[in-house]
Amino acid sequence: MKFVLLLALLLPLHAQEPAPVTPSAEPAPPAVPDDGVRVSVLGYHDFSETATETEMVIRTSKFRKQMEAIKNAGLPVIPMADFQAWKRGEKEIADKSIVITIDDGWKAVYTDAYPILKEFGYPFTIFLYKNYVDGGGKALTTEMIKEMQKHGATVGSHSVSHSYPGPQRRKGAEAYDKFLRSEFGASKLFLEEKFGGSVTTYAYPGGIHTPEMDAISEALGYEHLFTVLPGKIRRSNDDHTLPRYIILGTRDRVFDLATGFNEVAGAPSTHSPEIAPQSTPYPVRPEPGVPIDSRLPRISADLSTVPDLDPKTLTMKVGGFGEVPAVYDEQTKSYTWQVNRRLRAPVCQVAVSWLDSKGKPPEVPLRWSFRIDAEAAYLPVE
């Protein structure tokens, strides 16, 4: 029955009788209210420790450092199912959550990335395109995918052929409709029959989205569809064009942006100020995750063990302030700023960045949060 229903949806629109429209007595349900939570979806492709790094190929050791940085920053990594339930308004999740996705289905997902993700206990979603599964050479096999499903992996669709829509769209509306129904529908049917479950997520090949895709994807049962446009996701984001950070092997800054959640001045979080355990590659003050009794703390980072630092490139960003005029001490190698306006949010995030002499940023960003003890650092209501 499932096959028959899905096959009917794959037929061109003109081949189906229009469904009768019945007026609804009930008004459309209101959109799920925004809860202030922000989610960052990371998108990876291929992995190698020996091949030359490209935008799509990231060094395996760098990937490990990135996963370690997520853990050290105390950022929760959640499964796609939790993200989807939150987006529908059915579940609460922590602010600053991370979702890990991997596109295409390269064999290195299994040989390189999967052992690391399994070690950290991180769930992840593989966006597969039908024609590459069991494609030989560098492609994932069915057995590899099923094994990963037993240890935190879920499957989403990445089309049938990974073709871009432009050439098909220029052939006219009917040809384009047929193409889309095959790319969305046949891939979903294939993945569900081979790997089980319901496939309701989709990553656009090349991140390319056109308006014609929306009605077709909805009719076929897709709920959340991802682009390659960077940005944090809130509940108010359109489910057809969700942003995603594509993590590039040649641009470490993208990972830094993806995992940074700057606080907005004057808009303290409504969520619990509890912070997950954190650690930093270099000593910092206030210490990560520790509550302090002052709203005017002195923030510093001890960079004396950084092997190759260009002091002229140092920047410090503090939640609620943006970039601040921190000062670097050449003798102690410390980078310090005295907060000059009372911190108002219950949690403060700090990020320190720099470049080495070759113009390259650190692989693991220096970022941490600390908590304000509201009772000890009482701030009268104005």
C-alpha cells in the first residue's frame, strides 16, 4: 500500500484527478511560537588524513579536533529526530544545540568519521543520493550504512542523481515537474525500503531550491529540507529552506562561525543558566562553566603556550558587547579585558581568535561560557 500511494504521488500533476476542495470550519493552526532556541546544523562531505584538503575533503584529524571542540564548549549534539520534534513544537531542546549531517555517501564516512562520532557518542544524519549507494569504489555500501544506523546514524534524502535543477527547469514546466517527482520521490522510496523508517528530511544538491519544490516535497512527506546557506535555525525558519553550515576543509573559519552563538545585548536568555561541562585548550578567566559573583569581571586568556601567534590579529568577543578592546601583554602573553558595563544575561560567552604567522586560525577555537550568580551579583531592576 505504501508503494502504491507513493507511486501515485510520483506521477505528473496532470495525470491525477484534482482533489475536491472542502472549506474548513476551523482556522489554520497558528505557527509554533519561537522559543529563543538556536540550532546550528553542520554539513560535511568527505574525509581523509592523506589526501589534499579541498572544500569538500576535510582532514580526519581536523574533524576529530572539531568534535572535541564541540564537546569542550559544552554544546549539545542532538539527533535529527529531536530537532524535527522541536521544530514542530513537540519537544524542548537546549539552546545552542548542534546537528551533524554528512552528504553524498562517501566510504570515508564509515572508515574515518564514523569511528570518531561513535567515540564521542554523537548522533548524525547521512544525506544519501540513490545512485551512489553501493556504487563501488569510494561509495558507502548498504552494510556500512546499516551498521552505522545501529550506532547513532539516521538517513535523509539527497535526491536520486544529485543533478542540479537548472537544465531540467529550462525544458519546461511539465518536464521539470516529472524530474522533481522522481528526484524527491524515488529517492525517498528507495531509502525507506532499503534502510527502514520514514525519510522526512532532504538536503538539496548544491543547496539549490526553487519554489516548485515546495508542494511536491510536502506531498511526498518531507518535513524539513536543508540548503547550504549558513545561519542558525530558529523555530520561525521556513521548513523548506533551512540554513546549514557546510564545513569546508580549506576554511576553518566556517566551523568557528557555525559553533559560535553570540548573545544579543539586552536580550538575556529565558532558558536555564546551567552550563554543560567545558574545557579550553588554554587557561582562561573566569573559568569555563564556573559561576562568578561579579557583573564586572576581568576576562582573560593565557596564550603563553600558543606556538605561533600574531598578536596583531587577536580579537575578543563578549556576549552582549560584541568585539571588545582587549589588551595583549607581551611579557605574560595574556589577553585581557575589564568589563566596563554590568553583565545582564545569566550566562556570558567569550570567544578569542587569532591567526598564526601564515594567516591561519587555530583548528580548535578558544570559546567558553561562565555563569553569573544572580544572588551574589544582585542587579536592581531599572
